[in-house]
Amino acid sequence: MEDTRLVIDVIDNGGQWTHREWRMLRYLGVDTQILNNDTPLKKLRDLDGLILSGGAARVGLTGELGNCAEYLSLEIPILGICAGHQFMAGYYGGEAREAPAPEFGAATIELVNGGGAIFEGTPSIQTVWESHNDEVKVLPNDFIITARSESCEIQAMENLAGDRFGLQFHPEVNDSEYGGNMFENFVKICKKARDRI
């Protein structure tokens, strides 16, 4: 019998919670594995989606995230988390810089512009878990801001095509109240994209 599960892999950029991202996907019945960020593009499986994990301090700012630029050439939904979000912004013409007020621990975010597809079904004000020294300061062209906080204007972003998503915070950490919903929504996005092919 053919396995019809979605295939969404996690690119490990050195973040401390990469295994939690993998575990969230497994819990949702997704066929998933963790790959080093130097995995050649041609060695990736036939994917329905991809997550670019968080990373060590400053990597989102320096752009030293292995082959993440090549992964962003894939025509599948991609979710960038923390450093992955910062790298994605830079790749598409935005910019990440050192945060005037680094965030560590619980923070309150506010959804804007309708919140976008990742936040579907979640409240407009919610608590998330932050762990970053850097943040996206310049939004890439063809992206909209979908969440902000008092100290970070671009907590989340989504492109107009609806297949690139960035989150400054960590939805995979239990302290992010609706993180599980965000992973469910990303899985739904990937399924819709696969069904359109």
C-alpha cells in the first residue's frame, strides 16, 4: 500500500530545539527527518515542505547557514524559525540586524494583517518563547508582517505567494501557547500545495 504521508524534513542549523521541531512533525503523522544544513540539494528527498531551524548566536545575521540558500530555491512551502527566519529575510532582499532589545523567555505577540496562514485559528494576542540577539529589521519585498511585539516589529512574516513563512520565536517550545497549532497549520499548507500538483 502506498504511503501517502506528507514528507517534511527539518534542516538543522545548530539550534538547541531542532529535535522538538522534528518531534512536533512526527506527532502530526508526518514522515520527517533531521538533516545537516550542508546536505547537498540533490540528496534531499521528494519533499512536500521544509523547516529551516533556529541556530547558534549570530548565524542568521552572518548568513552562514550551509546550503539554506539552495533549499530556498525549492518550489515547496518553507518555514524559517529564528535564525532560519532571519536568513530567509536576507535571502529575499530584507535584512537582519542586532536587536536593540534581545528577547529571551516568554513574550507577547500581536497578530497583524490578519495573521496569515500560520496563525489561522489562534488568538490575536498570544504568548511565545523567544531566544534571540538578532531580528529582521527590513522586510523583504513581496512579504507582509503577520505578527509583531513591543520590542520587535517583525515577529513573523509571510510572502504574498503563500509558500514562505518566517517566525522570530520558537513555536516548538511548550511555552509558545499555540505553537502546536502553528505546526498543524504548516502541515495543512504543505498538504494543500501537494494536492494542487
